[in-house]
Amino acid sequence: MTAGTWPGNASVKILLAWSCEHNYFCPEPVLAGNRKTTKVLNIMGSDDPYFGANDSLSADDGVMGHGAKALSDFDDSKVVLYPGWGHRILDNPNALHDIVAFLD
């Protein structure tokens, strides 16, 4: 959430385990960054207990649990959703590969 809402200049933002959607922690998330020049990677687990689509704390108001809608107006954004994965995204063996591939 910190990277997604930070209003400073950044050419790349990497969001880990935050759906960029309405949730108990951030009822009205506003993503910061230049929609034309800021590249955004969001990696989520489909079974995230805090921000996933099926979480009882977040599952309302059309929450999808991955942030694709929230990032749709960023020209260069990508959402990676790991099926069956929870909140600890960096424990996934694919995470580092996906981050490096996005930065390349």
C-alpha cells in the first residue's frame, strides 16, 4: 500500500500483496503516480487472507482481490495473481523471477 499511494515521483512501483481496492485497511484507496509514465507491477495471491476476493474483511463493493481494475488506467501496468497463494508473496518461488522480468 505504501508504494501504491506514495505521491512522489517514481518510474516503477512494485506492489506486493495489496489489491488496490476497498478494504478494511484502506477504505478509499487512491493510487498515485503518472498514469502515462509510471510502470506498476502488482503481485497478489488468490487466497490472500487480508485483501483477497473471498476475505470476509474485504469482500464487498465488488472487490476482485487483484487490483486489475484499479490499475487499468496506468498505461504500463501488470497484475500477477498466484492461484492458491496467500499473503506472503515473496515466499513464492516465482516472485523474484516475475519482479526481475517486469524490471527488464
